[in-house]
Amino acid sequence: MSPHLAYVEHCLPAETPQERFELARAHGLALEVAHRDDDRAERARDAGLEVVTLQAWRLHEVHPIHPEKKVRGEAYEHLRRTIELADKLGVPRVIAVAGYGREICADPFEEARAFYRWLAPIARERKVRVLIEPLSPLRCAALTAPMVLARLLDEIESPDVYGSAIDTGHVIDSGREVEEYLERWPRKVEELQLKGKGSSPPDVDVPLAKWLGKLKGAPDVVCVEHRLPIEPDELGKLIAHLRS
């Protein structure tokens, strides 16, 4: 079965959510939606679009390895709400991170392990997969090495709940080769996110087929994400290339 081809909703080159929904429909794209404790995902669903993934977006602000316990609690509540929203909307997966930024606690591995163990029963009850995404050292001060993330997933001890997503932009920003990284990653990649260096759009001739060939099985979702803008004509070229 071919992966879903998706685009992160707020990255599409249009001004308003409604215009972005129309653009996704025109290109036949599923959506990944950043959940900021708002109604964007419900609006996408009501517009008739398939939402395949929610991002627990506020983990960029509050996260599992923050030095303040109160902030770690806010991260827990945000991810819990995101999981519950995914269940409500029939979205099968949520993307999360182990941490973000330079402010981290004294023992980040232990805190992240405990955090995700606490959440496992909620995700299990809701039948939502939580995919933990490794970041580059430019984005987080700890838990960025791939083998550390793989070990974290092992020690959470809930493979029925937790899996992995890989973002090629974070791989590139880490100074690693994408092909080698994907080949050495010890787990199935359930979502492959396509991004260029420094959060730029992926190249329009991104070697997707070659990268997919390095994975341990086909991902469920291939999704484009970037922070730097993309021109509408470049978007069309990129989507056509990915479909080919």
C-alpha cells in the first residue's frame, strides 16, 4: 500500500486557512495539522480534507525535558489534549518531540522516559499512535542522537503506542547524510517528513524513491514540511515529482 502524501497545512503557499484547504484539495493532498489548542484541525476535517497527522505544536514552547516541573506538566496536558483530539477526529497519529530549545532539566533521558510512560495509557485507550521525532542539535540541547532516541523508544516499553517519524531537514541540519541515517535507523519509520536545510522546502527533485528504499518498510505517511516559503509553481513541480 502506498503511503499517504500529505502537506503540513500552515506551510502551503496561501494566506488563509480556507485558501490553504482549497490548495490541498486542488493538489489531492492529505493534511498534517499543527495543533495549537485551536480549531484548525476541525476546520480542515469539516472542509472535507483528510487529516492524517496532528502535530503537538505547543511542545515547541513547553516540553518534556524543561527544567521547570510546572512547564513539563503543561507539556503533558497539551499532548494529552492533542491525543484526545486525534481520537475525536479519527486522526490515527500524533507527532511529538522529546524536548525543544536550550533550557533542559538535569536528567533529560529519565524525564522524557517518565513523561512518555505516563502518557502511554491515554494513547492506548484512544488508539492513537504517538510518533517521536528526533531533532537536530540546532533545535534541542539533548536527546538528538539517533541511537539515544531509539533507546528512549525501547525503554518507554510501549511499542503498541509509540513509534518514530524522521524529518530529513533535521537530519541534514545535524550534518548527516539522509540515506545513511535512514538505512541505519533501527525501527520502522511510520512518517517520513521531507524538508531541506534550515527549514527550507525540499528540492523539487528530492530523491524520495532512493530514500524510501533505505527504510525498513514503507512509511504510512510522506509529508512535506518547511518554514521558509515556497512559490505556488514550485509547489506544483514538487508534488508532481513526489507522485512520480
